[in-house]
Amino acid sequence: MTTPTPPSVPGPSPEALERMLASGRDGALLRMSLALAYHRREEEQTALMHVEKALALDPEFTAAGRLHGLIALALGDNAMAEAAFAKALEVAQRHGELQLVKELTVRLKRLRPTPGPAK
């Protein structure tokens, strides 16, 4: 009996990326790639571990900050998602990443409740 293969997803497999990591190659980009690969497989806890490591290695990595928020949403942790998106927005504004600023602004508006009418 053969084991089922995971559904095909774009990009390198987490296994290939894990081999790179095991060979001694570590860095923010590799950790971000691992996080994305696991997120695409819906292995959110493992993805979270790698994206947090990516951000520890490079706190200015805005794409990792955005992914951190997306993983938090997938885990149902809106507070973590809001914090991750807010931090990524602050960095993206400093770096002049206008498209990411727009996206993160929208994501934050959707997460933050709008106040009701005053009584």
C-alpha cells in the first residue's frame, strides 16, 4: 500500500527546503520560503514557527510580516494577525512599499471593528 501524496502546490516542497536548512543554510528568505510552503499545505503551526524565525533574523522583511498575519488568520488568532499586519505596515511605509501599504491598510480595516453610531 502506498502513502498518499500531498496535493500539488506551487513552489518548492517543504521537504526540499528542510534539506537546505539541514545542510546549514539558514536565513530569513529560506525561513520565509519554508513558512509559505507549510502555509500552502495548511500546516499553520509549522508555518508560524518558520515565519517567526524569519522575522527574528530580519525584522524589516515586510513579506514575512504579511505572511505572519495571514498565518495568524488561518489559526483564528485575529489579535496576532492585527499585530503582525500593523508591524508590517509600519515597515512597509518606511520602505516606501506602496502596494503593500495599501493591502495591509485594507487588511487592518477588516480586522478592526468599526465603532457604531454614537447614542
